[in-house]
Amino acid sequence: MRTQIFRISYLLLFALAIAVAAHRLPAYASRLPWFFLVALSDLYLMHFFSNHENFRKVLSRNLLTTLTFIPSILLLCFLLSMAFLSPVDWHHVMRTYLLGLVVFFYLLRFFPLLVLLTQSLKNLFTGKSRYIFNITSTVRTWLNVSFGISFIAGIFMILGMSLWVYDFEVIEKEIPVPGLPQQLDGYRIVHFSDLHLGRWHSEKPLQSAFNMINAQQPDLIAFTGDLVNYATSEALPYKSLLAGLQAKHGVFAVLGNHDYGDYKRWPNNEAKQENMRQMHELLEEIGWILLENKSLAIYQNESCLIIAGTANFSNGAHYPNRSDFDLTLSGIPDSCFVVLLTHHPGAIETNEETLPSPCLILAGHTHAMQVGVRISGKRYSPSALVFRYWGGLYELVPSNIPKAWLYVNPGLGHIAFPFRIGIKPEITVLVLRSVKAPGS
């Protein structure tokens, strides 16, 4: 009876925590119920440890149960704290690493849990007990393998959180542009994206990244959105660093889905509007030029280059679509090469037929899921299952566009917690090269 009361109370506590977090972070409301599966897995493991004789003999049942519940207790503390604190009010180190610690513990138990669940399902369909009370040699072998995989995964995650997350990489690509004026040949554009400053707790790595950007001696710097996570206040401690970026023709930026304040609940609409006013004021103070569905002309000697930017595009319900490609590209002379900034690469799929020719489109947003591998110089990431354009350089050649290029930057910062495996934080250098136009 006491066990049943505990189980019901535990599930109700998780439901309450999810409801609190969904209220505080409305944009995540549809995703948070998945945490309920975590609670169910906790109870499954507790039941297994309580009923398996071997575990009672070899290890302390209470110790195993405690280890099982550690990440969930941390997760509950984080979710329930939102009843009293906004995510931006947490201590910066705690805010940065708490979720990483939770995920680390869940990762360690994931593969053994998978083995146990598989055997339980097998027992269920063969008419045996749903729980494994007698571990066979086969199951024991698979458990040993799963513990080994968990150990390796844990090592990779520690490296991803401590070393690789700030292992900034400069990637340079030449972009052949048909008919590009010779005065623009060799024009250097540095592209970076997705800083998510609310997840940084130190200026040192950011200063290192910005030094690398300035060392490229760019003609133009392009930032493609997600400066913060929840609120403009997250960027204020880094104002002097942001102002230190230098380029011949300036720093140009668009806003990402996180920059509009849609990911947290504000006391009222006036507070949300004030947050946006602060964002515009901050960008003006640090000298970045914000492009919200508009374009500007840049002249190199007598040659013209257009830098254009759209407000954030959305094809889902988590945040609104603010982009207007017709307005952004209106009035652009045919003789000018266009560099178009947009945060979400999905905007290109929707507006591909209206793109100017030739042009270079720069985007971010995907982070390449911060996980991938590099084989023979090519990168592979599970992000490809979600996004058509997820990372790197793409050549776009629809029927009415002789030549258009898209580069999706996998981000300089990180989302959720500091972590990267196989996908380094990237500074992209795009060098324009003049080539003969078709038929010339």
C-alpha cells in the first residue's frame, strides 16, 4: 500500500512540475509532457530492483534506487523552481550546467534500461512475468554490453561539455558568383549564428571566439539570430564583447526565434514589448545593424552589394512567423549581388522561387543538433532527419535561378546546456569569387 501511494504521489509530483514549467515556458508546453516517461522509467527501475533477488544480494537496493532517482530529483527541482523563479534568474553556473548533469545521469542508465525494457516486453508477449526476476546469461551479456556503451557515452559527454563545446573552428569557403564585379572579388564575409548567451557563464571563451572572428579581417560580419534564450537581459553582461567585433562595412544581424521573448511568460504585454525595445537598444549601442525585413546597399569602390535580412520565419506553432520576403527583397536592383540573412533555413524552402539571382543566403537555427560525425571531410548529423538544410554549403538551382548558394552555420553557442560532439562551434568565412556569367 505504501509503495502504491508513493508511485501515485511521484507521478502527481511530476505532473505538477510539468504544468508549472509549461505555464512559465509556454513555447515548450507541447514538449514537456514527454518528461512523464522519465517518471514511469524511474518507477519501473525501482520495481525491478525491489523484486530481483540478485540485486538485493549483490548491491544495496536503497543505493540503486537512490542512484536511479538522482537525475529526476534534479529535474524536478529545476521544473518546480519555475513557480518562483524565471529561468533567467537562476545563478549563471547552475543555469548552465544543471540540465547537462541531468542528461548525463539519464544517459548512463539509458542503455541498461533499454535492455531491461526489451526483456520485459518479450516476457509480456510470451506470457511470462513482465519483469525480469531471473536474469539469463544472454540478458546478462547484453547488460554488460549496455554498461560498456553507457561508460563510453558518458566519457564522450564529459568531453563534449568540457572541451569540444568551446573548440571553435574556422571554416573558409569560396563562393563563385557569376558576373560578380571584380571590385568585389575576394570580398570576405564572416558568418556566425546562435550565440544563446543565456547559456554562457564566462566571458573568456566568448572573447576567444570574437578574437578569431576579428583575426579574419572581414569586410562584413553577419549574425543570423538567437542572441539570447529568453530575454534581452541575458546579453547585457556581454555588451562590451559584442561591441568589439570589427568589420570594414560593419556587423549586420537578424533576430532568431529566441530573441523575441516568445519562450517565457511575461507579466503583461507591456513587459514583453519593453524586452524588445531593450533588444533594439542593445543592438544599436553595440553598433550592430539590425535587418528586419529590409535591405541596405554596400559599395565597394563603384560596385554594389546588397545586404538584406528577414525577420524570423516559422512553419510551426511554437512561435509566430514574422518574415516577409517580398518586403525584404523589394526595390533591389538587378545589377547588385545580394547577401540574404535569415535565421531559419526552412524559409528558403517556402520562398525559393522568389530569391534574387545570383545570391548568397546565410542561415542558422539548426545547431546541427550539436551532435554528428565527420567522415572523409563530410559531416553527418541526425539533424538531417529534421531539416532539409541543416549545416554547411548548399547550391540552390531552381528553374528560374541561375545560381544561388545557401550556408547554414551550426552555431557558435549552445542550447539547453554546453555540449557538442562531432559538430564544432563554427566561425564561417565566405569569400566571394568572380566567375563568368553563363552566356557572357
